[in-house]
Amino acid sequence: MSRPPDYQFVFQFKNPEIAAKAVLYQVWIGPNKDKLEIDQGDNQYAQLKKDNSAILFEIITLLLFNITLLTVSP
């Protein structure tokens, strides 16, 4: 993409017996705001369909909202 991603997240195994590197995912909201585009760490790219984009967007925003609540709570 020609601009920084709208979202970034990393998956990393917690089990020390699994020898796997953390994987960076970058997510862009498409120009029409109805599709998400995803890039996985090693330049694997996908553009999601509208219905899958809506599901993933809801998951990402709900997770971020919950994380924000946890960090702001007294």
C-alpha cells in the first residue's frame, strides 16, 4: 500500500516449546471503506470480500475498545 496501515497486530506463540517467529499483520481499510486489505509479514497479501471485511473489522474494533477500557480503568 502507498500509506501506513490502519491497524497492525502480531501473533506469537506463548508455548516456549514451539519454535515459531512472531508474525506481523498489517490491515488497511480500502478506499471505499467496505473492504479490508491484509498483508502478512512475508508479503502475503489478500483483499477480503465485503462480508469477511465486516466481520474482521468488528473483531478488531471490539478488541481495541476492550483493551482501551482495560488500560483506562482505575
